[in-house]
Amino acid sequence: MSINWFPGHMHKARKEIAEVMPQVDIIIEMLDARIPFSSENPLVPELRGDTPVIKVLNKADLADPAVTALWVERFEQEKGIKAIPISQQNPEQIKALLQLCNQMLPERNLDIRGARAMIMGIPNVGKSTIINTLAGRIIAKTGNEAGVTKIQQRIKLDNNVILTDTPGFLWPKLSPASCGYRLAVTGAIKDTAFDYADIAIFAADYLLKAYPQQVMARYQLKEQPENDVALLDALGERRGCMRKGGVVDLQKAGSILITELRAGLFGPVSLETPDMVTEELQNAKLEEAIRAAEKAEREKVRQQKAKKKYR
């Protein structure tokens, strides 16, 4: 199963961002520190040219700090990119963004018109909360639901920075497919676009492999469950998620797992690493090549049959 969510306002937002991008001095790209690759906008490398980018790994308090450090190192290998982990609970970290904007634009005369920054990010990445902290007042509507901001707006900030806020949006095709699952797990995709049991099985499988001790501690398990479904069964039994006949309701158990994972109740957890993503991209490229070859072969057979038919 693949997960995609692309409402109409997101298509409009994509077009508007493409139009404004050439006028921008610096881009502030909000990422979810738990899924830095999956939350990275493919439009940025496509349109930015040599415009500097600050990749803000938000919700760093929820992510594994060792993995976050690997992502910062990877991002900063590219010229013109600075990556910084921040937490919404630390306003001073957020306010330091304004100073960093000016530091990354030392050669430009910005005294008259100010630095023109654009902030962008996926839905529910915490962009609105960051903007309100930077502005020192409530400007952007916040919420735990994906897709709160739907229109562009310009905001005058301290340090002579003019910020263009853009609606959070995803892209029509989420690839590799695991990106869609991770976006759903972290709340970037509306709950109506996926099945809780489906993404909970995905999350449970990953947690058992990457953070087994934290899972066992959270649910007070004496032994590690054999697989993802066994974990959801153990969780369901402990939380009373039972159906008639003594069967665990995977939807309810899955909802509990995802809710607690989003809230950070397992402790700091990262859902992807640079090495993992590199392998996924290689596998996706190979699978795409195989599909293309199979399609070409089917077309070849079809054309051969057509020739025989009309001889």
C-alpha cells in the first residue's frame, strides 16, 4: 500500500512558491528531526539555484540526538546549506534563526530593504509555532492537524528580516513508499488518508528493530515480541483493546501506539537514518528500472501480436 495526500490547496501552494522563489535571499526549510529526508521538500533543490538554505530540524527533542547529528553532517556537505536542530520548547534556539539569516548573507546590501526569507515545510512540522516565536506575537494559526496554513503571507521580523510564510504541502508522489508511511506516522498526513493499523504495523516493525528496549520499557514487557503484530497484540491486551472472542482490535491498539509515538512517550526516536535512506533510494531506483524493463517487454509483445494480426 502507498500513502499519498495532496489536497487542491497544496497544488496552488506549489505554484505560488515557484513564482516567489527567485525573489528570495534565503530559504528556511522546516524539517521534522525524526524524518529529515521524508520531510525534505523536493522543490527546494529544483528551484533554489545558489540561494542559501537553513534546514531547521524541528522537534529535535523527540528525535534520537545521535541520528540527528548524522543528518546535520550529511546536509552540510552541500554548499550553501546550514542545518540546525531546534526544539519548539526552546525559544532562544528559534530566535537565533534571525541572526543566522544575516550571517549567511554577508555580501548583500540588505540595510535598505532587509533580508527576504521564505519559510516552508510539510504540514504539521511546527512551522506556525516557529513563526509566532520569531514574531513575538500570534500571527500564524497553530494546531496538531496537518494543513492548517493555506495562504501565503509576509511578516516583518526583527534583525531586518522580511519573512514569507507559505502553506505546508506535500508532493503528488511520495517515493520511496516508506516516506509516505513515516509522514503518516509523524502526523504530516491527515488521519483520514490512511489506516491506523497499517501504519502502526509499519511503526511497530521499525521500533522493534531500532529501539526494542524503549518499546519493552514503555509497555512493561518481559520479553521482546517476535514481530510487529505480536507487539500490537501485547499492547492491545494491556490497554483493553479487545473485541468479541478475545481478539485484539488492531485499529485501537494501532491508534494508541501512533499517538504515544507522536507524543514522544518512547523517548527520543528517529524513524530514518542516512544509511537507511540511501539503501531505500537504491532499491527504489532498481525497482523502477525493473518495472520499466517489464513495461517495455509487454509493449514489445503487444506490437508483435499486432503485426501478426494484420498480416
